Amino acid sequence: MEKKQFVEALVDGDLLDDLFLVKSVRRAETRAGKPYLLLTLADRSGEISGPAWDNAEALEPICVTGAVVRVRGQAQTYNNKLQVQIRDVQAVDDTAWQPETFVATSARSQDDMRTELDRLITSVRTPYLRALLRHIFDGGATGPLFQTAPAAKGIHHAYLGGLLEHSLSMARVAALLADHYRGIDRDLLVTGALLHDIGKTEELLNVTGVIEYTDVGRLKGHLVIGCEMIGRAARGIDGFPDEVLTHLQHLVLSHHGRLEFGSPVLPMTAEALLLSFIDDLDAKMNLVEQLSRKVKTDMPQWSDYQRSLERFLLLRPLSGDSEKAAIGEEQDIPVKQRTLF
Amino acid sequence: MEKKQFVEALVDGDLLDDLFLVKSVRRAETRAGKPYLLLTLADRSGEISGPAWDNAEALEPICVTGAVVRVRGQAQTYNNKLQVQIRDVQAVDDTAWQPETFVATSARSQDDMRTELDRLITSVRTPYLRALLRHIFDGGATGPLFQTAPAAKGIHHAYLGGLLEHSLSMARVAALLADHYRGIDRDLLVTGALLHDIGKTEELLNVTGVIEYTDVGRLKGHLVIGCEMIGRAARGIDGFPDEVLTHLQHLVLSHHGRLEFGSPVLPMTAEALLLSFIDDLDAKMNLVEQLSRKVKTDMPQWSDYQRSLERFLLLRPLSGDSEKAAIGEEQDIPVKQRTLF
Amino acid sequence: MEKKQFVEALVDGDLLDDLFLVKSVRRAETRAGKPYLLLTLADRSGEISGPAWDNAEALEPICVTGAVVRVRGQAQTYNNKLQVQIRDVQAVDDTAWQPETFVATSARSQDDMRTELDRLITSVRTPYLRALLRHIFDGGATGPLFQTAPAAKGIHHAYLGGLLEHSLSMARVAALLADHYRGIDRDLLVTGALLHDIGKTEELLNVTGVIEYTDVGRLKGHLVIGCEMIGRAARGIDGFPDEVLTHLQHLVLSHHGRLEFGSPVLPMTAEALLLSFIDDLDAKMNLVEQLSRKVKTDMPQWSDYQRSLERFLLLRPLSGDSEKAAIGEEQDIPVKQRTLF
Amino acid sequence: MEKKQFVEALVDGDLLDDLFLVKSVRRAETRAGKPYLLLTLADRSGEISGPAWDNAEALEPICVTGAVVRVRGQAQTYNNKLQVQIRDVQAVDDTAWQPETFVATSARSQDDMRTELDRLITSVRTPYLRALLRHIFDGGATGPLFQTAPAAKGIHHAYLGGLLEHSLSMARVAALLADHYRGIDRDLLVTGALLHDIGKTEELLNVTGVIEYTDVGRLKGHLVIGCEMIGRAARGIDGFPDEVLTHLQHLVLSHHGRLEFGSPVLPMTAEALLLSFIDDLDAKMNLVEQLSRKVKTDMPQWSDYQRSLERFLLLRPLSGDSEKAAIGEEQDIPVKQRTLF
Amino acid sequence: MEKKQFVEALVDGDLLDDLFLVKSVRRAETRAGKPYLLLTLADRSGEISGPAWDNAEALEPICVTGAVVRVRGQAQTYNNKLQVQIRDVQAVDDTAWQPETFVATSARSQDDMRTELDRLITSVRTPYLRALLRHIFDGGATGPLFQTAPAAKGIHHAYLGGLLEHSLSMARVAALLADHYRGIDRDLLVTGALLHDIGKTEELLNVTGVIEYTDVGRLKGHLVIGCEMIGRAARGIDGFPDEVLTHLQHLVLSHHGRLEFGSPVLPMTAEALLLSFIDDLDAKMNLVEQLSRKVKTDMPQWSDYQRSLERFLLLRPLSGDSEKAAIGEEQDIPVKQRTLF
Amino acid sequence: MEKKQFVEALVDGDLLDDLFLVKSVRRAETRAGKPYLLLTLADRSGEISGPAWDNAEALEPICVTGAVVRVRGQAQTYNNKLQVQIRDVQAVDDTAWQPETFVATSARSQDDMRTELDRLITSVRTPYLRALLRHIFDGGATGPLFQTAPAAKGIHHAYLGGLLEHSLSMARVAALLADHYRGIDRDLLVTGALLHDIGKTEELLNVTGVIEYTDVGRLKGHLVIGCEMIGRAARGIDGFPDEVLTHLQHLVLSHHGRLEFGSPVLPMTAEALLLSFIDDLDAKMNLVEQLSRKVKTDMPQWSDYQRSLERFLLLRPLSGDSEKAAIGEEQDIPVKQRTLF
């Protein structure tokens, strides 16, 4: 069953019959004492709430947070806000739907990104660093988690695959700047770009579209967790040099750039300075890109006030056809870069 | 007369007979009432001070700040510091010396940089922006000033030609990142990179190696001065679009990135965000490079405490042979970039 | 038709038939699919919203943002808030109403303020500065804009004529303090006071009571815009001395007093220090005065929490009859002061 | 004996025979074990140090910190600094000298300032406030201390009489602004201006030109001390209204304007806001005036970097003849102002 | 009449007939012009609002803010929030209820705390300090106020008796740390702990569960008020040493630890440093304890975001039986401490 | 050979013949080209520098940084500073001296502190935590390093044994406060107190009295290093619970209390809040104690300006006889505490 009705497009009066993700559910009672359910439904385009007045007992075991269900009902404006009056909910088979239909997902495909990741790892010539990357991304549980994780709970790259997309973008910028500036250890910098947020795979928990912090994530933070993960991985590689490990861990620990942003040490090497810049830049440019996608006019348009940046932004519309290939088809890779990867 | 004795290499007891720049001069008197001169001499490697006990009257008209003179005397340690006891000073012909012998100068030649500047200007396809660049760099007094100006009084690119070197490096990074991120107006960004510090040509006064602020420089600052210079230049170009001018002036005004760093407005466009990052990054990487040049050992070495960064830096030595060509030989320019410039 | 019903005085159940300004309008639909309009109406005393359930098609072309219309309906409390149920809207002739009835306006008349402005300009003895003031205020489009502009979008002097009222108040304080302190160039300071916010005439756009930022206003800010306006005006005056222009522009650029408040340079002259103090003081005293006007009791009363000042204020009621003459004729000098000094 | 030789004017080789204040004295020994004295001598123009090699035993009881003595010796340059070789020191009669010869003193005479203080007190019409001022300034020990105290250890009004001079200047500005702005209680504000720093008479200890903090001054601060002094004085006045006392104490406690400047409460009344502005303004303008006095050229001149203001200042020379009368007799009101308003 | 129905436990549909505190009351009118009352009712467990549609005229004199009344009605969910539909309100006799039933109160009894206070006072061996404590706590109006005052309007110890509970806890920690660290004047520190917030008895006004700032409280702050109260008390004790008073006042004035937290002076003695630490610590630990009491599960649980601490807290449940006796039974007092108290 | 001449007590003219630590050595040359040595000598009381004019070649291999040597010479004042003219230097046997004679050392003996550490470890009843403490302190290289390490390079506990002294003091305060406040896990808190700075054993390198940062110390910081050390130790203990490890690591990572002080996470548990307070408090109280030891008078005395605290401190002299036993004799341990340890 292909989903056709998306939350974003619903208007007052629409009759609904389609699949939705159950984001949350709460049982309540009418004044007469009759139980009913208050549901929040979602798909990748947004969320909508509303009551299911009847059959609460029967519906409750179906309406589980994180489940995808078939909903019948009608959209209605109530208190200036669009609600859904739910008439029926049915369980559906897990094979009947694609996760990316229901939760926001990177515009780049996982295969595409996985391919680029492999090419970047191959481009790392320093044997120990390449071995470490292979160990972490191919070895155990971290690799798969890394591919689907979001980069953050809010603000930038806050969608499935966002962490990988962000890390790849940073690694490509890292390679460009390592070529531009003198005395940069390109392999160390690219490795740092790929691993800088690796701790987020243990810091954040992703239950079908609901991102939460783990206890250890809050109590230690993804910088320290990542530093430890890399330390453990390096100990699993025979002869991994202590000094290289220290430098790589320094990249991870210092990449927030300032103590008040949660880095326990400031960037003190050329690569650490570069990496903290690239991380900040890539996050901000992704935010601008996400906001620009929403501009529907042909003209530049002012954004809402961006609390995270403490300013308004003047956004230019992103026209679909001018899309830059995120990684570049084979034939487009610049000569210099082709030898690199 | 080719200079052979440089301040950096002087040791206690050395007999001096060579050319030096007069950095400052002060007349004093011995207890017995005899006048003498206290001179500070300099060349591109450093500074040294000392007294000329005799012939003060005769020497005074020769020892003018900013003049290059022939000095005879002897280096002596006094109070744990190397001084020079000056025995004689003679005027020399202005054609007898090269400025770069006496003041620190960019490692890149002016011709080299001028060539790159031309190529970057040519790479700007938007007619009005290219015309503006030509107008400013080729038209009047600004172009030549821009080529020899330092980028700052201290910290980064603080040597002759530093402003141009810094602007070119930023423009190249700008071109790279404009290709990497979506929705960036490359021509606007590259033009902004080349012009962002243009106001420094009026903010700073360079009198043979002594960099000073002008009154207007202190009272208005180079951001506003640059904004006005660009405004006047644009009015000299028939039909220059108001909107383009506003965006370009916004790049100049906002490039310090934060109000407390002297930008009267925050970066509010994608290009302005990028430019403020690139400026900050390029300045810091230049500082790291300058410090790394001083590392004489083969091993990484901790720098002195860097007050501007509030930290120590672990510096890797820059080996001479691994020099990256600053602009890249013709054959090395990546395909994609080649079409750009 | 003289307006008699003001928003501030409406109570639940009132029947309405009077003129109101359309502040905003939005078309919506009932569940049954019938279109209706949601209007926000305003006059100088406040705003009120409500639906016009019938004749949406016919009313829509009449209910244009910024238009003054005749509204019939009834005030009703809904969800603890007073609304208006709109029964009919009619277009009215533009000559039928006075703007000051519908938008908040300075308590001082425009004629009164214009007269004072002329006297202050005449009091400037330095020929170039007086010529500049005449050029800007009498010459072109700026003068009229200046007279009706608000001084800000929120907080202080946020009403029509507020910019002129604020500038005049500052100029009078400037004249007082220039007499009190030694070594102050009174003419420069008074000129700076009158011109310090001149850039706001291009930064803010005033469409019948709706104040908005222009693009150029946000991207450059009124300090830089004002600096450029003065520069252009000075170039239109034969022989205007560069140094005087620089000092005047410094006053404009530095008048916010601190970099983090958007001044690209700090006040560095005695006049600039004074002007930044006077601006801050006058803005705060106007805020206190606006708040004090609302105190209806005889006793001092605590204000709401003032976010802009991060504190509560203890306000004394302003009794109407104790109004100080804003400019003061000779015979109006208070006895107190005359005997004192 | 009238002092003729001032420190400021001494040059290498001068023979000295004049009165100086002993600022500090330290006993030392030559390698041969012979005791000698190291003295720092001062007058209102500056300080100079040097050794008295002979007769240490006999000189020591004469060379007491704070004493004025007759010194014979010679000025000599040593290590690039002017010293004095002291040959003899003699005690002098306390009646033989004027304090203002030896310590920096307000340019205004004490009589002049005392007269103005009386007129200002008389101008306060509110009986309780006038009584309080009389009580404090005429009653006990505070009045005389107040007249000679400096306003601060460094920066502004840091000379004898500076506290009174500063308080009077503030009171006059207070009167001007109380007339300018609506709803200001002029008497409260003027009283606050005169009393705002009264706690400094207990915070600072002045021993012939050496200003020190008292223990209670450091442990409580002059704001709280002043608040208590006023509280005690008010309790000595029958029927002094609690509310007036609270408001006056609020002026004293809040006059530093911000918590981080040591005010335990922020200014929350119109008068408190005004007073904190006036204090800050008057201090800064005095600093500018002190610096301007040192400008010896006809042209504006940049000051040294002012750490307290975090900037350089462009100073205009103060020509002696343009002195404004500090208080202004009736006949002294400038023509300009009279015609203007 | 013992109260049985508490706000916290009400559910939709409950019939009410019990005593409640009137927290606020507002008169409104239906569209038909009929007056009705909107009441907010409270007890120590929480607050609930709702309309009394009938008999507004008769009920209004009964429903006075701060009164305890008997309410009949029904709880109903409206707009997702529980309301109460009030059918009847009756006045009740003041003797019919206990304040602690209606306002949040310290878990420790007043007798218990009064006893501990006496023992702590007795433990102070320095005669003047003990006399001062007796004077303040036993002498006049302050003692009783101190016993029932809250420690703050929000955040920590914000319940009746909270000020005393907080002061006692601090005094006990003070005694422990005075024993641990060298060179601490234990009596001064314990006295400071007991008196540090004494000014709150004049800063805050407590009208049956509604805590408000007094005018003098806002205009002077409890630090200065407390300093003055102690000063007055000390003057009432013959021969109270000035130096001891200064030190004690310093403790009170500096106990917020930083200027930006409202202390006019920083802690400059060992005791002042300790006291500011203990105050901050005790406040934060009380907040954690209050939040932990609400954890209903057996597992540690994350709190809501704590704005005052800028973080989430991981809270462990406080099991009732593990309650530490707040003061310790006689037999549990450590030997060392027993001699102390 | 027992050392009798300490740097602190030397005066001009003293003849020296005693042992000193070579803190640094530099070879220089006279104008005549003769080599000589510039030495800095030290003992636990201070440092003194001076030249050894003769026999540079022979002395150089003896005068090694970190060596203790026998020095003969004479103290002389030069440029107002005491120097030593070195006549001869001789090597001495390593067994001939005690380290604590030459470097500042904790006032508590190592045996004493080791005994207390054992008792504190024994007092930890939670098996895994006690096992972890034994593992770390008794197992390998960390224990011995921990006993002699300083707590910091400057400011507080900056002497040999300072780290252990500081950790023990914190653990005792931790035990006291765990008893005072409800719901605290005493064993976790005491363990955290003992281990919070364990990373300093790898962060700092101690070469006979010269404390330096290691590369890994600077690049990762002692918080992260300590977190990893504890992680590795816990993995060496069979069945060590993950949750306990996370909580303990959280204590270590958050103990600086604020992000800007280098903690990557804020304290989020009751124990973490307490520990960060105790650490800050103990460091400050140690600083006060160190300063108080230097007060030689009977009266309280103001310290120099303490840059780390941004204030002056009023110090009371510490009389030797009132010394509190740092750990308490057996018979003095309070009953409650006796059961604890």
C-alpha cells in the first residue's frame, strides 16, 4: 500500500484513509466516564493529533508508539488548528511500508553514502588509520548504527542518515582544505572528520523516528564516548602507534572548538583547528540549506528568527535542477581528487 | 652593497658594518651633558638597539626614522640583552637597497600574486562584479596599495604583501567551498573574498616598515571604509544593480562574524556566513604556518602561549621540500577548477 | 466621520459601528467548506481580532492591509479574550480620516517639532555643519521621512514622529552638556544628535502603521546607512572639510557605544562619548515616561518585568498639568532654575 | 620657602635644593655593609627616586613617609631613567608649605566648591532632604573629610578635592536633566548626586597624598557604607519619612548601574537611572579632561591606550582661556544658550 | 472539618465538597451580561481554577484572596485541563483549619527547628556573637517572622519555614567545615550562617501563602537590609566590637559569592569564602531533594530541564524509611559535635 | 651533610657553602669570548640565580637540571636583586640528601597520608568500588605516582604530595556531607573524591621538582585520561557493573563544575554536584591556608592581589599550636565517623 496522503497537505474536511506512524498515545476519559485515545500521528512531512472516541479498549494494543498503522478519519479545524477525528485504526504488516516514508531521511541514499564512505576510507593511505576506519565501520555494531543515525536532535542534519551525510561532507571539505593549507596531515584530518561524531551512536537512541539521549550519552557526552570507542578499536589493532591515537582522540575531544561548547580541550594542532572549523561550518551550511528548501517563491526571502544563530537569514530558493551531485559522478571528480580517493 | 649581517644572527662581540633600517631614534644626554643618540635598528629578521655616543649633532640628520643607513659598531651583551655600540652612521643611496631586505615580506612574489589576482578576476563571470574588481584593482591608487599592504598590525599576515596573500588564499578557498555547498553564488563570494579587507588600504599607513593607523582608520574602521569604497566604485559603473551592491557590502560589513569583533551586522546570507568562516580560518592557519616555520627540530614542538588563541599549539616542522605550490602549476589545476579561473 | 469607538474601551457585548485600520487579514474555511475572513483591526489605542463569517468574496477586496474601513459587528468574549464578530465591512474615502487616529503618534505636533528643528539648525554656527543639516532636512526625500518615522520597532519612541522627537530631545540635552563640560565642540555634538539615526529613514519602512525592516536595513544597518548618507550629502557641499566629515561619521558609527550593540567602532572623541551616553539615556527615559503614562493610580506602582532592562521599575504617575514645555520659551524657564544658577 | 623646582621639570645634571614630600623610604646596605636610604620623593607634578648614601642613621628619623623635607642633591640619568643622588635631607616646619604644592589637587578652590555646595543645598526645597544634607555636610566629621577626599584611587578625579568636585558637577548635571525630563523629583536627584559617594569618606584613608583602602572600606564597600551613613543621619532627623529614605538609599546603592560593577540592586526608579548615567558620564568626561590637559600641541592627538575604556582617545587640546565658569553667575550664561531655548 | 480532597488527587468527574484556599479571584460577565466569578483555589498539593456561574454578588465578599472557604462543585476536563465547576462557596471559621494544610510547609516542625536553633545559639561561645543572636531571634518581631518565612520565591526552600530550615542546615554544615579546615573562626561562621538571610524577613511579605516583595525589599535587597539589621542590633549591645561587626556584615554582604549575583563585595575572608560556598551548595542540594521527592518509580529518573541549573538532573528516589533525622537524635550526635551544641 | 643555608634566608654578603638543586642552566660568553654558566639554584624555600665565571667546561657536566650539587660562592645584591656569585660547584652523592629539602612538599608525611588512604578505602563498603580503589592504588604504577604528585602546576596544593593531600581532604569532606544530605551514595562520592584527579598522574610529569605537562596531558586533559584509566581498571574487575562505572566516570568528567572550566559535561547527579563543590572549596581553602602561613604578624593582614580569585584576601595568621590534626588521633574520631572508616 503506497502512502498518498501526507500530513503537510491535509486540509479541513479531508477524509483520511492511509498509513501513519504512531508518535505518541494517551488514554483519557470523557466526562461520562467513557475511555478514548488521544493519538499523535506522523509521517515524514509532519505531525497531526486527534481523538479516537470509540473502541479505546480494542485500539489500544494496536496504537503502540513507533508502530505504523492504517488510520481512517477526517481532518477538522478546532481552535484554529487542524486535528484529525479518528474513526478506525488497523494494524499493518511491517513489510507493507518503508521507514523513509514516515521519518525524515537524508536526501542522499544509504547506498550512495556507503559507497562514498568506502572510497574515502580507501583514500586514506596511512595504514593504521585506514585499518582503524575499517575496524570501526565494518567490524561490529557501530557501522550500521552510524549509517542511519541522525547527526543531532535538532538544528542541523536532524534526520535519519544525517550523521553519515554530515561526516562525509566534512571529510570532503577536509580533503579540499588539507590540499590548500601547508603542513596538514590529510589522512589524520579525513579520519578525524569521519570519526568525530562516532560517539553519537551510543549517545543517541533511535526508536523508529523518536530520538532520545541514553543515560550514558547524557552522563559522559559523545566526545568522551567517541574518544573511548576509538581507544578500544586502536587497542584491537596490533601496533597502533600511541602518538597517532592521541592525535586522533585530540581531534574528537576538541572538535567543538571551545570549552563552553563541551570540548574538554581546545584544538591545539593544525588538524584540530581545521576540523573544529569544518564541523561548525558544515552544520551551519546544512541549516541554511534546510531552510532554503522551504522557500517557495523565486525571490530571496527572510527566514523566521533563528534562535540558534541569533539572527534572521536571507534565503535564496534552491532550484531543483541546479542540484550539485553530492558526491559527483565518476566523470566529474576533479583530477586531483580522483587520485585521492 | 648586499646586506650580509642580519640582526637575528648577531652574537656578542660581532663587529658590524652593514645596512640597517632606522626604526626609531631618540636624543639623550650623558651626566656630563654630552648629547648622544639612542637608535633602534632593524632588518627583516629583527631589531636591535644601542647608543651612538659621539657626533650626535652630525648623525642626527642622517638617522631619520624609515631611512636605511650604513652602521659601524659592535654587538655587546648588556643586562642580559644584546645591544649595539654604534661607532659611525652614514647615509646611503636609496637605490642601494631592496625594501624586502629590511621589512618582513610575503614569501610569495608580487608578480606571482598579481598574476593569480588577474586569473581570479577573470574567473568571475558576473559582468558587474568583474567590472567592479577591475575598477578597484586596476583603476586608481587602491590597486598598488593593496599589493604591498600588510593584512594586520600583528598576529596574522603581518608583513608586506600579506593583505594580498591573505585575500588570494581566501578567494581560492571560497571557490572550493562554493563548489562544495549548494546554492552559493560563487562570483559574489569570490568577489567578497578579494574585497573584504580593501578598507585596510585607507585604515593603515605603511611608512617603510612602520605600520600605523590613520585617523580615519581608527574613527571609522576598515569595514565601513571598505563598504564606502565599494559603493563609490559601483556608482562609477553604469547600471550596477543596487541589490548586488547591497549584498557585496553586506559581505564586507559582516565578515568579522560577530558584533563584538566589530561587524555592525551579523552574516545573514549563505555567502556572508561562508566568508566570515573563511576569513577566520585563513587568519588562524596563517598564524600556525608562521609559528611552524620557526620550528627548527624534526619533532613536533609546543609553541609559546598564544595569547590571541588562549592556548599553546603543538607545531609540526614545515619541511622546505614539501612546499605546496601556493597557486598550483598550470598542469596541476583540477579540471573543474581550471574552467573556473 | 469622527471616530468614537476605540479598541481600548470596548467591552463584551458592545455593538460596533466605526472606522478601523486593517492590520492583517487571512482567508479561512469552515468545516462545511464556506470561506470566511479573519481580520485584525486596529486604532491608535490597540488591536482586536475576529471573524467575518459572511460575504468573504465581496469583503476580501475591501479588507486590504493598511486600509481604513468602516466595520459593523459586536464585541464578544471568547476563550477569555475579547473578539469582534464582524457583520459588515465598507470601504471609506481616504480623506475621511486622520492617520494619527489609527496609529500611535508622538504627543508633540509635527509643526512644533519642525519649528524646534529649525531653531536648532539655526543655532549651529559652524557654516559647513549648518549647510549639511539644511541639505539633509530641507533638500530631498529624507526630511519628510524623518519627520514621521518612528525611532524604533519596539521599546522606545516606537510611534510616528518618534524619531524626530527623540533626535530633538537629544539635541537639547547635547546643548546643555556641551555647555557644562569643557572642550566640547557644541555644533558638532548637536549636529550629531540630529543626524545620529538618519539611516533609520532607509532602514525602516513605514506602511500605514506597520513598521518593517527593509532588506538594505537588515543587511547594512542604520549606522552604516546613515554614515553613507552623510558622506553623500557632504560631497554635495563645496569644500566640506574631510576631517569634519570623518568626525561626524564617527559620531554616527559609534553612537551605540559598544561593539556588541552594533557600533563598528567605539566612541573615541569627547563628543562621541557624550553622544552615546545621551542616546542611551534618552531612550531609557522615554521608556520610563511611556510606562509612567499608564499608571492610573496616585501612588508609585511597579511595572511589569522589563525584559529590555532586565528589571522591574517603580513608576510615579505623570500628572497631566505638570507637563514641561518641551522647548521652553524665554518666559517659561522655571523659577527654580533661574534663582539657582 | 616657596618651592621652585618641580619633579616634572628636572633634567639630567640639575642641582636640587628644594622641598619634597617623602612618598616612601627603604633602608638598604652596600656590599661593604654600609647602610643607606632609598627614597621616593614627590610633589604635585610627579615622583622621583634615588639613594642617600651617607648619614643613613641620622637621616632616617627625618625621612618619614608623608613628611615634607628639604632635599639637596643632583638629578642623574641611570639605566635610562632620571634619579636623584641625595646629599642631604633636613626637616622643615609644617607651616612652611602648602599641601597642594605636594599632592595633586582639584583645579577648583575649596572655597569656591564649598560656596557652590551651599547654594546647591539651599536649592533643595524638600525640607527633609535639605535638613539631611545640612546634617551630613555641616554636622560632624564627614563634611571636612568630604571636602578634601579624592573621588577614587585611580582613573577619574584622583586628586584632593576630587570627590567634592565630582559630586558638584554631577549635581549640576542632575539639575539640568531633572528640568529636561518629565516626572523627575529634582530634589531627590540632586541630593542623591551630592551624597552618592559619601561612603568614600570611610572607604578611603588619605595620609598626606597616599590614598589607601580601610579594612571596612574593602569589606563593605562605599555603597553600603554610604547607605548606612545616610540611614543614621536620617534617624537623627525627627520624622524623616521612611519612603524618602528608602528612595535615597536606593540611589546610593544602585548608582554603579550594574550588579557586576558592585551595585547590589539595579536602578529601578527614574532618578536612579538618571543618577547612574550621570555618574558614569561625569567620570568619563573627567578622564577625557585630565588627558586633554596633557596635550601640548595645537592639533588633536591620540592618547595612550586607555585600559579602563579599552580604547585609544583622540584628544583636543584644552586652551586655558576658554575655561567655562564652573557654576556660572547669572551674567555668565552664554549668549548662545539664552537665544536658543 | 478535616480536609480530605486534595487538588493533586482530583480526577475528571469528582464531586467536590471540601476546604480550599482562595488564591485569586476575578469577576467577569457572560455575553448575556450576567456576572460570574473566576476563582483559583489551592491547597498545599497544588492549584485548580474554575467558574462560579451563579450568585456572583453573594459569593464575592466571601471569596477573598487568602481566605479558606468551603467549596462544592465538580471537577471537569476542559481544553485538556482539569477545571472545577463551582456550585457553592461558604465562609468558614478561621479556627477550623491549619495553615500547613493549604500552603507548602517545611517537612520539619517549627518546634523541632526552634529547638535546634536554640542549641546552635548556645554552641556559640563568643559572648558578643551569642548575645547578638539572642537579641535578634528572641528580642522583637524578627524572630517569629524568621521562623515562618520561606527562603525564596521560587527554586529552593520555597515553602513556609524554608528560611529557618535552610539557615539551620547551613549552620550545621558550617560547624562541620569549621572543624575540618584550619584557621576558621567557627563562631563567626555559624553566626553568619544563621543570619545571612535575615534581611529576607523585610524583603519578602507573606500573606497566607502568597509571597511578595516589599518596596524596600526590591529597592535595597535583603543583603543590605540584613547588614543594617545586624548593625542596629549590634549597637543595642554594649561594647560590641566594631571589627567583629564588620566581619559579620561582610559575611552577609558577600554571601552571594559574585558581584553579578548581587553581592556588593566579594568574599575576602576564609569564613566569607566558606559561607558563600555553603549557601550555594545547600540551595542546590535542597532543589535536588525537592525534585527527588517527586520520583515515584524505583529507578533513577531524569528530571525536566532545570532552567536555574541549565541542565537535566538524574534523580534517585528518596525512600521514606531511609530518612535521615534532620538534626539527629540525642544518642546519634557525634562526640565531637555533642560538646559543640 | 645536612643543609643549613636556605635561599629564603640569604642576605647580601653571605658566604655560601651548601647543597642546592639545579633548576636550570645556561651557557653564555663574556665579551672577551670566555664561556661562563648562568645557574638557577633552588631549595624548598625559593630560588636564586647567578653566574659561575670560571671553569665553565669542567662545571657543565656537573650542573645538570634536576641534580643536587654543593655550591660555594657569595650572595650579592645586583640591580636591586639578590644574586649569587658562584665560585665552585661539586657533584654530591644521591644518598646525601632528601628530596623534601629541595622541593616544596606536603606538610603531612607520606606514611600518614597512605594510612588515611587505606582507612578511607576500607570504609567503602560497596565491594566493586572498594575493589576498584585497591586495583588502582595498590596494583600498578599509578599508586606510587599518586602519592608524590602535586595537585597542580600553580595555585593550590602545588607541592609534592599535594595531590594525595587534596584527595584525602576532599574524601573526608565528602564523608561529612554525605551524612548531612539525604539520598547521597556515600561510597560513590568518597570513591569519586579519591579518584577525581587520578588522570593527573599521566597529565603531569614530575622531574625532581620541575612539573611539566605531557603531550597526552595537554591534548586530552586529566579528566578524560582519568575517565579512561577508571574504565580500564573496571574492565579488569570481573562483573563490574556498567551503571556504576558510568556514574563514577561522570563524577570525574564533571568535577570542574562548568563547561568553561573544562568539564565536557555538567554535574547531573547529586554526587556529581557535591563533588564539584568540594573540589572547588578544598582548592580555595588550601590557597587561603598557604597564604595565611606567610603572615608573620599577629594581626590580620591583606594579601597581595590574587589574580586567580580576582580579589585581595584578609588573612588571619595561623598559629602553630592551634594546628588541627589533619586526620585526627584515634581517640578524637567522632563516634559516627569511627564506624565509617
